[in-house]
Amino acid sequence: MIKKSVTPQRPIPLLRKGGHETAESARTEGAMGTACIRTFGCQMNVHDSDRMRRMILDAGYAEVHSYEDADVVILNTCYVRENAVDRVRGHLGELVRLKREGRVKKVALTGCIGAAEESQELREQYGIDLVLGTHNTYELAEFVGLPTMRETFTPELPGTKGASSAFITIMTGCNYQCSYCIVPSVRGRMVCRPLENVVAEVERLVASGTSYVTLLGQTVDAWRDPSGDGKKFCDLLEQVAEVAPRVWFTTSHPSNMEDRTLRAIGEKPSIVKRLHLPVQSGSDRMLKIMHRGYKAERYRRKIEVFRENVPGGTLSTDIIVGHPGETAQDHEETLKLVGECGFDSAYVFKFSPRRGTEAADMGDEVPPEVAQRRFMQVLRAVERGAFERNQRKIGNLEDIYIRHGRSEGGKAVGETWSGHAVHVATDSPPGNYTRARIESAGPHVLYAGEPLA
């Protein structure tokens, strides 16, 4: 699965016509109106918001950063966690008030909640003007005054020209049925884009100035060329790596991860030496209950191949603690795997029952206090190992790609070729490289000194 979160992210910026910042200034300048897109969830949701952003740009809307200044508000939602709907309800309640005051004219609910059964209840309760799922985003075009744009998996819209980095969806949906996951229900079965279509998009983006592309998919390494010519994910990755200056991909599934892909990460200079490979549990019994389709030993072997071919690369994973039926022995096996694999980071989650999933009706629940204790044990084990490995990076001279420019009074955030996050004191803008020596390190980030001339 793609990395999960239900925290609303910073509004996706619209490419404003005339630099409009508020509803009043936008209307004064003659724009169609103002819009605010609020994104909840994973990288896939961020990419979906970018698609909607381009529609709104074409319709002549200007961006604003607050609901109060918006004529149109779009909530692009996540459905992975049980409290996701509750959080969105809070935002919808505020928007009902603003509509009543005549400040917001229209509200659209999109994304995974829009594809779920609860969406109809929300529509009626909060008077939502448009509800879209994950496969009919094109209908937003007509909602904002454009001709309807029919699509299957990705609209044929221009790339985000000039952006230093970009997400590129290569497939949507998922054919797995993990016990705890709602994604197949709201995003459907896997649909893959043709290889030449993806490569052409990468070429357009690179030509416009994009220097870093991230290939996205619910199970990105399950990609197969729909032409039926037998090309698999590694074939696509290698072709993209020949075009883009810097490449990464997420999220992978252990059952699809080929050794040749792991070798390609080490061999291709433009691929970031980082692997995110969710394991979820170190217990074979729990992996079977979760319907993950592999055993812990197979996962370990994949990691051995990665370490052998990508020395110094970073490894991250997803782990669920407290899944129904998890015993103390299952938990110990997870801790053992954490110690053996040496993860540089992990997204550790306490099990959260999700209506519509098998695990929600399993019973045999793990008490909350036990789940919390196991959560902390796994998190500390990961951080302890990551801290020790990061300490070995001190003194290294690194080429650092700038992801986010220096904040006021702060430092820029960058990334090494090994995939480590770095804080560095530089005024280099996003998309540029700087060279600096690592002076200190924590479990999650490295700290570099002054850039070298």
C-alpha cells in the first residue's frame, strides 16, 4: 500500500493566473473564481489532487489557501483509517457554515471516501454538491466549467511543467485482498498504464525542468504492460531511469519484487538507492491471516539481495501491530525480523478496524494497552537500529538533492543518493544539488555542515 495518513496536507497549490492570493483580488482581476483543494492521505491522493488542480487551472480558477476565501472547495479524501470519515465530517461541518453565510458556493468530495458507501450519507447530511470516487475524477472538469474529460486511469493532461519533482501514476487499484485493507474496495482492481505512455510523460516532464520523478502505484512492482508483451515493472523502471535524472518508486509488494529490480536499483545511477518494502509482520502465522502471500523467510531473502546489490542503501517498511489474533510469540517474531533486516525507518501502525474489511469482523482483539506496548517496542527497535547506522554516516561527504528550500530561519531539506533525509544550511532551490559533509545524525535524519564550494 501507499504510505498512509489521515492528516490533511498543505493545500495543493494551483498555478494562479496573475498571482491571485485571495477571493477578493481574484475576482477583481477577472478570474473565473477561487478554489481550495485540501488533500488527505497518501502520495496517490496527492497525485490525484494534482490532476484536479490542472483541470481547475484550465477552467481559470485561482488558488486560495483557506476555505473562507474559496468559491469552490474540493476535499480529496483518504479512507484507510477508521477515523478518516470523522475527520472529514469536521471539515464538512465548517463548510456547511460557510455555505450558509454565502462565502463558499460549492463543495466537492472526492477520493477514497467518495468511492465508499458512507459518501451518500455525507452528501445528504452536508449538502455536498459533487461526490466523486477514484475512477471518475474526470467529472470534476464539467463541475468547474470545462468539457467532460473521459479517462480510464490517468487523464491525458499536460504535466506539471517546471516543477522540480513529480509523481507519476503507473497503475491504480490492487488485486490483493489483505485482511486489514480497504483499498481494493475503493480503488478497484489493478489497471496498468502502457509503458510507452508512462515514458512519454516522463520525457515531457523532464523536458520542462523536472529532475526527480517518483513512480506510484498501490502495488507499484505489480505493474505489467497491458499490451501483453511480457514487460514487467523492472523493464519500465529501467527505461524511465534512462530518461529521468533521478528516479524512485513506491509502494512495492514483496510477492512482486523481482531480484532483477533489486539489482537495477544498485546498477542504474539515476535510481535512488532506497527500497520501501512493507512486511507488516515477522510471523508466518500472522502473514497467512493477513493474506499477504509470502513467508518471513522469503522477505528476508529479498532484503539480502537488496543489501548485496545496494550497499549503503536505505530500507523502509510498514508494520502492523495488534492485528486480531496476534500473540506474544507473533510479536517476538516481528521484533526478531526488525533486528535482522535493519530497517532505516518504518511506518508502524496499531491495528485499526476498518468497516468492510475481513479483519474488522475477526474478533480475538488485542487489548489496546497491549497493542500500544507492542507499538512502542517495534518503534524503538527500528529507531535504535537506524540511529546506530546513521551515526556511521558522520564524516561522509554527500551529494544532496534539495527537496524543500530553506525555511525562514531554518535549513533546506535534502536527500542523499542513498535515500537518507538531510538538513543542510543552503539557499539552493528545490531541484538543485549541493555537496556537504555530514556532521551529526539522529534516527530519522542526517545533519550536514556548510555546503562546500
